[in-house]
Amino acid sequence: MKFNLKSTLVFVFQLILGVTFIFSGFVKAVDPFGFAYKIQDYLTAFGMEMFHSFAFPVAVALIAFEFLLGINMLLGMHVKTTYIFTLLFMTVMTPLTLYLALFDPVKDCGCFGDAVIISNWETFWKNVVLSALAVCVFILRKHVKSPYSDKLQWLTSLSSVLFIVGIVVIGWSHLPIFDFRPFKIGTNIPEARLLPPDAVPDEYKTMYIYEKGGVQKEFHDVSEAPVNDSTWVYVDAKIELIKEGDKPAIEDISMFDLETEEDVSDILLVSPDYTFFLVTQRLEEVDIRHLDKINAVFDYCKEQGYHFYCLTASGNDEIDEWKKLTGAEYPIYSSDEITLKTVIRANPGLMLVKEGVIYNKWHYNDFPAEAELDKPLKDTRFGNIDYPNNTQRIVFVSIGFFALLLLILGLDKLVLFIARKRRS
């Protein structure tokens, strides 16, 4: 077989672009609320908070669009349309990420969800490379070959969209099948709040301001400052962060008793007993239909002697209203809304902690059933850390999707074979 440089190059470029778009779309689909929150961060940064309610549908549309571009690019389908939309997409994203890199209105672009965190400058240069590859592929598009015929490419694209929307639905109606956040099951929260011994600290620069004859001057080093010169008068010192160092995996998990204004997080998170946390960003947004599930877990905790607390970002008025509405007898503590959204992607969600270690987490659709709460936790499947088997999940999802693509490819070849038979 004769070596064709252009065909080889376009295949390599397709592979890089396709895999990047597929990975980016998939990790965001796994955690659609996380991507929606990131879109809200963008809207806030640009003074467009009034559009926050559209963040989730926009997130789903972008996830499906990005994943579809990746599949079409990788398989060489709908060549002209795919490559034009890829160029348009990169034409929008590259200047946007340059703006983010220059002015830093949002710390993390969210292009790979929470799976891979890269800086805004790294994101920009990544997009520069992808844009260059997109231009090259568009120029060399005549050399693109697809294993699928034109007649069934639409079915492959449709199946890809349905697959990724299915992943989104799972992440919306249950917890994400892959948890890339710091509050994943098995995390020791007190340890995750600490920096490792070899952590790189923040780097600061101190400027000393002195005045002489009504004129102020900045000195960048204390050795240069006229400390012993009485003709100079010390005015101020400014401390500027030059370079951020390492951060602990969990920076904030504060819990406040609104009555005493005391931070009780250390007390609650190191309890040697099983402790259930009902996590709700906003009590006023909780569907009252979940009340029976919540009360079932609370009643179980009372019977077995376990702790049960509610964490929310709602204010005193909303907490009082919740107590009146539900008759809640459990303590309710205040916490940061962003932290609570990071802890669990559900409103409400449930988290089981013992000695600071996260044993389990539940979406409100998956709260333990009342029939399962009939004996001590140590004698149930909930009493041990339920580590998710991510390798098994990746294999299962990958095999399922690629089996679907192979099935369509087999159907495609069968249709072509029958068509040739009829013509002969």
C-alpha cells in the first residue's frame, strides 16, 4: 500500500481533535450540573446574572454539540459540515480563552470539567493548537475517509447524541457516575484540608512605602528601604501575591451555628460515630415530596443513636420557614453555597461520614429506602465505605458505546452488501 502523507496527517489531526472533543464533552456530561455552574460563573463575570436559569439547558446543548463534533471528526462523518462548525467553535472559544487568560474573570475555564483542571493560559494555548489542527483538517478534508457510508452516517450521529444525553440524564437524576471532585467517597476530610509537607507555598512580594518632602516612594526590598534615615517617614506596606502555591484538596467546609455564630465543622467532622448530613443548597428550593425520605433517615438515626444534621446556605428566615413547614427537629447549620454544590450534586443530597471519612453519598432519588433501615449501619451495606469501581464503569460505558457504533457499522456494511447484490 502506497504511503500517503496527506492522508496520514489528516488522520492524526482527526484523532487529536476528535478525542479531545469527545473527552471534553463526556466529562462534562458526567457532571452536567458542574458545567452549568461554570456557565453561571461566566454569566456572573460578564454581568449577565439574569440568564442563570438558562445555564443548564445551554450546558446540555453544548455538551451534545461538542461530543457530536468529536465523534464526527474522529469517524470522518459529515465532513464539510463538521469541519465548518469545528472552525466556528474554535473561532469563538480561542478569543474567549485569551480574554480569560489576560483578565482572569473565571479561575478555571471548565473545558474538561473537574476531571482535568488547567490554567487559563494553558487553555488558551491548547485552543491555539486545536484551531491550527482544525484549519489543517479543513484544508485536507478531501483526504478524509470514513468507515461509514453517507446513507447511515446520520444514524451514527443520532446514536452518539442519544448516548451523551443519556449520560447527562444519569448525572441529572442521580449522582455523577464518576466523581472528580474533592468530596468523593472515601475522602478523609480533615486530611484533605491539609497541605502535604512538600507543598509549594504562595509567593508574595512586599513593597514598603516611605515619604520624604511630600513625595512617596516604593521600595521593593526591606534592605533598600530607608529604615534608619529619619528624613524618610514610613507610610505603609503593600503585600502582593506573585505566584499561587499548592492548595489543599478541600479549602472550605465551614459549618456555622447561626444562633451562636460558632464554627462547628471540626466537631462534626471528627465524630467517631456515624453521622448523616442532609445537604441542601437552598431549603426553599427543596421539593416537599422528598420529605418522607428525609424523615425516614432522621427517624432511623434517632432509633440507632446516630447523628443527623442539615447543612444549607439558606438564611435564618428560610430555616425557620422550613422548620414550621416540616416540623424538622434536627440541627440545621449554615455553610457556603458553592461548597455545598461541590459536596453533592443534588438538592437535597445525603452524605454519610464517620471519623471525618465520607462513607457514602446519595442523590434524593436514591436515598436509602425505609425497608433497608432496619438494623445498625455496621450490619448493612451502608456501614462500609462504598468505593465506586471507576475502572469497571469506564469499561462498561466504553464497551456499550463502541458496541453501538460497531452494530451500526455492521448494519451499514449489510445494507451496502444487499444493495450490491441487487445491482448484480
